Amino acid sequence: MPEELPLDQRTIVALGGHEFSRKKGNEAIRDHMLDLAGGADRHLRVCLLPTASGDPTDQIAAFRSSFASRQCSLSHVSLFRLETEAIDLAAHLLAQDLIYVGGGSMLNLLAVWRAHAIDEVLTECWRRGVVLAGQSAGAMCWFEAGITRSAGTARVVPGLGLVPGTLSVHYHRDPDRRQTLLNQEGGYGIDDGAGVVIRGTEVDSAFTGHEGPAVWRVDADRETKLATEVLESPRPAIDEVPDEVFELRAVRALRSGRL
């Protein structure tokens, strides 16, 4: 890996809301992140940082289940379990192709990262070309500021500052976050199921996992909807299966139970 890439070759993917599940759009977004990390040409090393939610085992399991079909080398870093899961944090993270940061509390995320100097390591990963990605708190952390509910009400808190401006996630699902962003000097609002690709320090493109979600540029109390690419899902989502299929499965299950 190069010591440092030119600014316009460094990539961050910020998602308004995303799950490791087969619900509509989630697998399309997963595949898009892998493609941005060079997945079409090589076996990728992908690491999950679930710090913002306290390293929950269900999030780790869902991550591994979702990415398993893509033949990646998967890992996770549990900062809350270093006593039993010791690891050279810097060496491991710098060796990745894609680092995905889960959602949760942005305040707690940054506080724990700084206690372990992970903020400095991730900045170095970005400089060297590791694709940084994440949803909710894991998206806002890369910006100068994010609008979080970590302390209850929606308020602006500082991020790592790799990307200028303020980011609000869950944009139209949370009116208080939206209004708080409208009161700022500039930034982006991203709906659940949508995201942006940042090259260097500038938003390069916007995308959604399915029709409906959007990305908004906000300046001086004014919203501008960005043109977005609707990604193609690799297979039908579980919430897109016709009702007749569920009925057929229920009938088969009943018959099986009688035998």
C-alpha cells in the first residue's frame, strides 16, 4: 500500500442509515462499498468497527453473515474486549481495504477512539487509501461535525474533520436533526437507505439502495436534492417477496408439521 495517496484518490462512504440484512437496498449498498474498494479485481480485507454501539455481538454476527457470500477476508475490532482479544490496532487497520464503522453514539464513539488513538490511525488509513465507510454515527464521524442524539436532543458535535461541513443522518425520519442542520452554515442531510461517496474532501456522487431515499445539500436554510444513482440489488430483498410466496411457505410449513 502506498505511503500516501493524492487527496482525490482517498475515499469515504457516508450512509444515512444501513443494516447488515436482506431488507430492501442493504445488499446493493454493501456491494457498492466493496466495488469502491476494488472488489471486482481482488479478494478484499474488510473490517468492522462496532464501537459506537459498544461492540454488540449481534451486529458483528450480522456483518459476517452479510459479507460472507462475497468471499472477503473479514474481521472486527472490539475495543471493549481488548483484554481478551488483544490485537495490534494500527497494523491491523492499516492492512484493510475497507473499514466499516457501525452506528450508535457519536459522542461515545469518538471518546473511545481517542482513548486508543484510533482517530489518528484511521486518519492514516484514509491517507494511505483504505476506504472508510459507515452509517449513522459511523458516517458523521468523518465530517467536521455531525448532528447527534447521543445526549438526548439533536445537537451539533465535532467529528474528525476529514470532510468539511456538517452531516445529518436519518434526515427525513428525524425532524429535529433536519431543523438543526438547516440552522447551520452548510452541510448534507442523508436519508436512511442513501449515501454519498466522498473523494478527498468533496462529495463526488450520491446513491440509494432503492427508490425513495435521497441526499440533500443544505446551505443557509435552503435544501437542494442531489442527483442520485439507484443501485441494483444482487437478489430480491426479503421485504420484496410477493405475499403469495409467504402464503405458499406457510402452507408447506403446516403440511410438514402434520407429517
